[in-house]
Amino acid sequence: MGLVRRRLPNGLEVTQVDPGEAALIYREIFVEESYLRDGFPSTVPEVIFDVGANIGLASIFFKQRFPDAFVVAAEPGPGTYAALRENFARHVPSGVAREVAVSDRDGVRRFGYYPQAPAESGFYADQRQETELARRLLVGSGVPGPAADRLARERHRLSYVDCRTVTLSTLIREQGVDRVDLLKIDVEKGELDVLAGIEEPDWARIGHLVLEVHDIAGRLARVVSMLRGRGFRVDSCQEDRLSGTGMHLLHATAERRPAALPSGGTSGRAGRTPSGAPGAGGPA
């Protein structure tokens, strides 16, 4: 599926991979404002990292809400990154879009990519499970069973690509920032890998997290315990439409001020790509 440029309901023109998927993501982010809650974030963020950025709707939303913020987005999917880069050039020109996956180690890894359902792509892609979940959600939204079966199968034709992986700590160093005021993570069952890639000193530099957690084998309780053990106040919620899916959204706020790098870092939103050009893709 090729890229298309269409207007969102709020009039914003964005490059999209799948307009149907983009419409759903738009509703979650711009209408329901799922990433924000009363009192969250507790301070205005100056540095925002969008991990699992897809086509960049969350980054655009954050930039609209916090116009002075420096935004860094990471997305490994080939089609979604192409759309992300175009959307950053148009709507987040001072930000940085990176064609990388954030994981527990630096290297190269096999990435399961759904060209027609890119938001469901990831290292832990499970074609059978994700096709069935899509079918259930389609039926729940009123699509007749046979049509839901066909659409779910068509959208979940899986391919694989090799992508560069970096840890969050590597990404922080490469962007030259001294803290991350707001960290958003949506990586389709890879959230523990992202958290595992945060080096000990960098935990103190994170002010707020909003992350999607897939509650597999007690993962939700494990992530909540991990964050609370590192000094975060954590709230968990689940959208009505996702009831029974095991997918939850966590909002975590550090109960202390993020610490700055002891030396060698820049302050606040001064981070840029290694070349110093805002919006560049950086090393791939």
C-alpha cells in the first residue's frame, strides 16, 4: 500500500499508510486524548520522546499541545517511517524522526511488518492472534462476521524486515539531551525490551511515561511494580473497546525532578541530530 496524503477531521493534512488505521489512531489521540489525563503531565514537557511513533500523530499532538517542546520520534517500519518523516517535515520541523526500533540492545533485529496494518507491527508479531483480535474488534464495531473475517485476514499479511535497534539510553546520548520530560512507548508487546534498555543513571532523567502494556503472563503487574520501585506514581486504565484484550495504558509520573547529565549533555530542548540539522533522520 502506497502513501497517501489526506486531511484529518481537524483539518490537518498528514501523510498516511492506511487511512482507516490513521482514523482510529486520530480518534484515540486527538479526540479521546488518551495520552493525557487530568494532572498528566504534571509539568510542561520540554523534551518528548515518541517510541513506536507510527506515522507521527502522537508527536504532532504533543507538539500542538506543547509548542516549545523538542520532539524525537523513533519508528522502524519502512512505510510508517516514510510517512513519519514527511509529517515531521510538515508539522514538527524542529523535531527529529529516526528510522530505528528502541529495544534492549543496540544492533540489528528482525521486525514483523504488516504493510496494511502497520500499527500492529513489531518484534513479537503473532499473525494468528492479531488477525483474530482484529476480527473481534471489527465484529464489535458492527461489521458482519464474514466481512470481518475477510478484512482481518487481508490486513494481516505479514512480511519481515531487518531494522536497526538502539536502547533508549543510546537514543538519549545520540540526541544530546539531558533529560526526557515525557516518554511515550507503544511498541506492540516490546515494552519490556524498551524499559530493559534504560541504563540506571537515565531512569532519573525521565519525568513522565505513558505506555501501552500487553498484559502477557503478568506483565502489567510487573511493569507497574518496576516503575513504582523506581519512584514513579502509576495509574492504569483500559479503554472500553479493548476490554478483554489484555491491552492497558499506564501513566507514570516521577515523584522527583528529572536529573541532568553530570557533564557533556546539553540542557533541556537543545538536543539535535549529530549533524545539527533539525528533523534529520540521524544515523540509521
